[in-house]
Amino acid sequence: MTLTVALDLAAVFVFALTGALTASRAQLDIVGFIFIAALTAVGGGTLRDLFLGRVPVFWVVDPIYIGVIAVGALLVFVTAHLLESRYRAILWLDAAALAVAVPAGVNVAITLNHGPAVVVMMGIVTGCFGGLMRDVVCNEVPLVLRKGELYVTAAFAGGIAAALALYLGQSGPLALLICAGVTFLLRSGSMLFGWSLPAYKSRPPRDGPRG
Amino acid sequence: MTLTVALDLAAVFVFALTGALTASRAQLDIVGFIFIAALTAVGGGTLRDLFLGRVPVFWVVDPIYIGVIAVGALLVFVTAHLLESRYRAILWLDAAALAVAVPAGVNVAITLNHGPAVVVMMGIVTGCFGGLMRDVVCNEVPLVLRKGELYVTAAFAGGIAAALALYLGQSGPLALLICAGVTFLLRSGSMLFGWSLPAYKSRPPRDGPRG
Amino acid sequence: MTLTVALDLAAVFVFALTGALTASRAQLDIVGFIFIAALTAVGGGTLRDLFLGRVPVFWVVDPIYIGVIAVGALLVFVTAHLLESRYRAILWLDAAALAVAVPAGVNVAITLNHGPAVVVMMGIVTGCFGGLMRDVVCNEVPLVLRKGELYVTAAFAGGIAAALALYLGQSGPLALLICAGVTFLLRSGSMLFGWSLPAYKSRPPRDGPRG
């Protein structure tokens, strides 16, 4: 099993858990769990593959990902009632999935010999878009847009760290490990200690009509 | 006209009607009708083509689909006021479109010699994503996620039925007919008789913030 | 710099401004500004490239677009408080971006020798989908669907005008200029003078459940 496949599998499994937990909040049935789990789990990597022209996309080439998603969704379906707070579980699993998906995206871009800008972008796309689709489809406030938190910023910093490590001559696997570490550190630090960047402030926050 | 084109045309036309009816609920003008009709009608098949690397996508290769969509949208624009309930019309036309679009997706995957897992996935993608885009863009509750109904499940069962029929040595056209029948039977049975899978239940249904 | 690149760059920059202004209404941080600006700025052109099979997509081939987006987002982050109404600024910048993005899409389709139907569709896709994604993700009422306004219609008319000008033997650059003019004229006339097409009217506007 190549590093690319291992990273994609891990990101897919953990994102699938967050999708299934979100499906539980919407009280869907088991097929609904699998559907939302799949959307979340392969959404980011699918966009990455499409943007890079890497088709058929990864889960068409190797359908094992679909099996992994189904297992994750089933697991949540039968155990979610044991959780004290499903929302907190979503937050932390999502952070873990982000920290695997960003290096998964970075790694694919590196393998295809893209430059640092595309490497960083593919980390962000792979990490952030699955969760964004999950939240838009299930009508949740997108985690990616929550005020006073680092999310895209964590993915961005992870991508920059990987690009920098490679530039400084580190090996690919070490760069990906640094990428995962920086991403998780910033995301979890934001959740635990309120680390954030200054947000745009205005009064009133919105003028004009509102959706 | 090949079977692939015939199935795509039929699915496109009926989905276009549901899109135009949804546009009528949002009181759009005729171009808005065509826009939402097009999004609904080609959304699922476009994703299928992209995921499989079948580009340019089907409606770029043969723009007749655009004409079919425009005709469907015009038809709804001038006749929708005759309907007693536009919502009930959307539900039933959507069920019919699903029952044609799932075999349309299945058929393309078979033609490209994909295995059963991809065949089933392409049935689901082609059947479910056009309506999902329609509902997200128009801010309707997605039909695909309605509690206590079979929707993705109907598409899933239709895809499985087709894969099984092929495996048992049936001809392609018969497998697609069985696929359409199973999909429509489950979807309409769910609407008429409340057939459903057990949904995830919890108290409270959601903890944490809500979108 | 080719005409294609110049048009894409201009559309990307102005759409990025509207995305960043929408991010300011949601009180995001600077990375959130860049994220929404990027989604808005490259959303339509990315779909165009995917539908036409023109991969890797334009901003992967030439990452200068990412730089342009970051500059636009920063500019808005530090100057948006000077605006009297950010909402009005979004409306007018969006109209300007539409009037550049439609000819950008038309131009790519012409360059690839597609027929008039695909030319018009690619103008609409490139012009309308970036703003639509921005509004869906940020939970704003999509500009593209606002009642009593011309939006998709303006893009459609611009595409038709370009196709007609080419058919009548005009040069490519002149056809694109006419396309931009027609699009902006209709969109701005709609905003200033209430130009509109008759909308579908019914009583009640919706029956059945509502999202």
C-alpha cells in the first residue's frame, strides 16, 4: 500500500465518521448515514482529483474506499447513542480528519510535481471541502466558517509547512508528518484555547438583505 | 439513438420538469425556470461524467439536451397553474426521473466496463445529485434527506438489482429495466405506504449549535 | 498575455472583491476572506474547465490567479470599513465581474471550436456559478435567483450577442466586447430601472413543505 493510498484511506474513514454523526443529528436512516458519510469522506479528494485532471477519481479507481465509508457509517449508526455529546465528537474527529486530509492532498500534488502554490491549494481543497459539503447539505453552520476559530488557516499553515520542509531538503514523509502536526496543533489549539486571527469587525455586521 | 442517449434524454426531460416546478415555487422568471431546470436535469449526469473522466461532459458533446431542458421549462411555465398541487407533482415527477436516471448512470458505468461497486455508485450519483443541487440552491428541504422515506435507498437497491441481473447473465437492457422497476417501486411505495428503514433516534436529536 | 488570460484575470479579481465583501458580512478573518474570495473568483471558470475537459483547471496551470485573489481579499480586509454600504458595493462589483466573466467563458468555448449552444452555456456557467457558490456557502439569498431582476438573463443575452456577432463575421475581440456590453447593460439596467421579465405568479406561491 502506497503512502498516498494510506493517507487517503485514513482521511476517508475519519471524515466518514463525522458525516455519519451529522446524519444522526438529522435522524436519517442507515443509507442516509452512508450517503452523508460518503459525501464528506470523498468530497475534498474528489475535487482535488478533478482540478488536477486525475480521473477517473480515486474512489472509482479503487472502490475499497466505499467499503471503508460503509463500515464507518455502520459503526456510528450502532454506537452513536453511547456518546455524551455527538457535537463534540464531530468537532474532534473533524479536526483529526483535517490533519490527515491536508497531507493527503499535499502528497498528491507533490507526486504530480506541482509547485508550492498548487501544493498548498490542494491541501486546503482536500482538507476543507468534504466537511463544507456535509454542512451545506445538512444545513449546519459550516465548521470551516465558524467565527473566532482557525480552520482554513490550520490547513493553510500545514500546507506551507510541508512546502517549506521540502524546500529545506527534508524527505517527503517527514514533510507530510510536519504538515499533519502543524494542522492539528493549530486546529486543536483554536478549539481548546481560543487561538484565532483577528476577524473583520463592523457595525452593523451586515447591511442589505440577508439569506 | 443509442440506449445511453435515450435514457439520458428521458431523465433530463423529467428532472427538468421538477426543476421548473421548483422555480415556480420561488416565483422566478422564464430564464430562472430554465436555469434551475438545467441544474436539476444535468447535475447528476455531469458529476457521473466528471468522476469517470468522461469529458467533455454529455451535454457539451451533444447540446440537444439543452434544447430538451428549455422545452420542459417552457411547458411548465405556461401550464403549472393548472396543477392542483405543484408540490405533489414535483414528488411524483422526481420519483419517475429517479427511476430513469439511476439506470442511465448504471448503463454508462457498465459500458465503460466498471465493476459492480462503481456501477451502483454511478446509479446513485446520477439519480440523486441533480435533485439535491436543485433543493440546496432553491433552499428547499432536500428530498434526498427527508425522514422516513426511501430515496438513496431506492437508487441503491436499483443499482444492486442491475448488478445482480448482469451477474446472473441477463442482458443489459433487461438489467436496466429491472433497475428502473426496483427504484420506482421502492420510491413510490415509500411515498404511498410509508415504507422506510428505521431512522436513527436520539433524545435530544441534536446537541450543540444548529445551522 | 493572451486575451483568455486577461479576461480570466479581470473576472477573477473583481469576483474576489465580492467574495471578500461577503466574508466581511460574515465577520470572518483574513484567511476566511481569501477562502470565500477564491471560491467566488474561480468557481465558475473551474466548472467551465471541468465540463470542457480542460484539465488541470486554469488556476492549477497558472497559480498567478491565487496571488491576484489574495491581493483582492487583503485590499477589501483593510478598506471595507470605508464603504457606506458593503451590500451595494457587492451588487455593483458583482455586475462588473459578471460582465467580464461571461465573455471569458464565451472566449474559451470559441477557442476550443465549440458551437453556439455550448458557447452560450459556457458564458452562463463562468459568469453565474462563482457568485452562486459564494451565496450558498455564506447563506445569503443567491443574487442569481433574486426576483424581479435580470441576472442569468443578462449572461444569456451576452452569450447570444457574442454568438450572433461571430456568425455575422465580426472579429473575436469585437464579439467579446459586445458580449460584455450587453451583459452589463441588462444587469445594471435591471438594478437601476427595475427591468425584468415577467415572473411566474401563483396563489399561494408555494404549497407543500418549505426549506
